[in-house]
Amino acid sequence: MLIIGPPGSGKGTQAARISERLDVVAISTGDIFRDNVKRETPLGLEAKKYMDAGDFVPDSVTNSMVRDRLAADDVQEGFLLDGYPRTASQVAELDDILRENELELDVVLQLTADDEELVKRLLGRAKLDGRSDDNEQVIRHRLGLYHDQTEAVVSRYDERGIVTKVDGIGPIDEVTERVMAALKVAS
Ligand code: AMP
């Protein structure tokens, strides 16, 4: 399955909970990039300049990273992807990878929230853990990219009838309960 949502919608938090409750491996492209930045690997050095500006890391880099990760043994029975795909090219790449592995997407969970609430949340998070991509200008840029490119990704999956939308506003536990209820209906 996939979890898709705008920056600040809590998709990482909810992905971790889904992973635990359903015993499925969660893969976050944002986390993989941040880990590489921290370790100063070539991939991290390449990704950092895009991340700091709130831009997408180029599809060629992101796609091959995901392709490698999805070749690992621990995901052959299924996985939860958090933060990928975000562009049309990434949808096509994921379709290829899934076809090659004889896997199919069961459900695409979209967390929704309005922009002003997200900006407020992200500015709060910036104070707490100092992510270098959490200042207002960069936050608004990331939201713009979500609306311009990632909502089109959701539309593609909507056409396939596999999207479940969940309201991401409210206490974290309440959102988790909504998510779990939506997944039961979807499965
Ligand atoms: P996230 O933690 O999912 O918000 O991701 C943090 C940052 O990592 C994004 O703002 C992008 O710079 C980069 N990133 C994560 N996933 C992708 C992706 N699928 N395509 C391109 N860039 C990504």
C-alpha cells in the first residue's frame, strides 16, 4: 500500500503505526534521504541541495533508490510506501517494479489537511526539531509541489478505484483510528 499526504499531514507518524499494527514493512523515501544526508553519502550530498530548497530530488535518483530498496528480501510479501510516488514518472516506475515482482497495489491512503493548518504545524515542528526544510517559504514551496504534482498522482490511482481518503486533522490517536477503520473497509 501507499500513504500519500501533503507535508505536515502526519503521514510518517501514521505510517509507523500502520506498520506496527499490520506488521508490514514501512519505507519512507524522506527518511532514506535524511539518513543518507546524515551519513554524508554521495546520495545524501546529491539529495541535500534539493531537500533544503523544498524541491523534489530528481526522479532518476529517487526511482533507482526505490528500485534497489524494493529488491530486498523483507518486502517481497508486501510493503507500505510513505512519500513515494510523488510525480507521474515515479508512478510509471512503481508500476514497472510491481509488475516485475508480480505485486499489485491494494490501497492508496490519502491523508488530507488544509494548507494553513499544515503551515502552522510545520512551523511548530521546525522549532522542535530544526529540520532544514521547515521555514515558511520552503514549506509553502513544498505544499505547492504537492498540489501541482502529487495530487495528480492521487488522481491516477483514483481512476483505478484504490484511493481511500482520511481526514488528517485532529489528535494523532484519532487519526490513527480513522486510518485503521478506513483500511478495514478498503481490504
Ligand atoms: P518527506 O519526509 O516525505 O516530506 O520528504 C522530505 C524531502 O525528501 C522532500 O521534500 C523531497 O526533497 C525529498 N523526497 C522524499 N520523497 C521524495 C520523492 N518520492 N521524490 C522526490 N523527492 C522526495
